[in-house]
Amino acid sequence: MFPLFPFVAGVLTGAVALRLLKTDKTKAGLEKAQDTLRGVTVSSLEAIESASARARKHLAADTGEAAAEVAADTRTAGDDTVQNEPAQAEKPASAPRKRAPRARKAKPAAAPAADGREAES
């Protein structure tokens, strides 16, 4: 008989939850939450889109400047003709790598006492 109590409690809880979901006030609350979530999602996507556009513009400007520098260097290198190959931007120098942490020296293990008992700390 005792195993029926949790089952009955679950059935009653489910019935009450269904009745609450069917009310107009609950529906309005859920729709409001959905609209809020939709608005936040749209604004987040717009922020991501604008950040991507700025990064794309910045990268395009960097490669454009590098290409102009390479083209200017090839023109002033003693040869007045421009090469037909596309100018390739040089790779920016990467930051120096951090040193690996030094390994710590192992502490010597405590030697047991001469009479067979453990050493006291």
C-alpha cells in the first residue's frame, strides 16, 4: 500500500500542473517569457554579427596594408616593373613562448629509526 502514495502524489501533481498550464494567466506569462527570450537572442546575435564584421574589417585592413607595403617594396627594390604575382602578407611574429616551470627537487624520505620504530615528526 505504501508504494501507491508516491504514485498518487505524482498523478495529483501532474493534474494540478496541467490545470495551471491551461489558465490564461500562465499562458500570458509563458508568452511574455518567450518574447523576452526571443528579444535577448536577437540582440545577442546582432552583437555577434557586428563583432564579426569589425574583425573582418580589421583583418582585411591588415592584409591590405601589408599587401601595399610589399608592393611598394618590390617597386623600390631597383626594378621599376611590378611583379605579376600577387603580394603575400608576411605572417606577424608570434609572441615569445613562456618558459616551462622548473621541476621541484624531491625531498629525501625520512629514514626509519635504528631500533625499528618509525621516526617521529
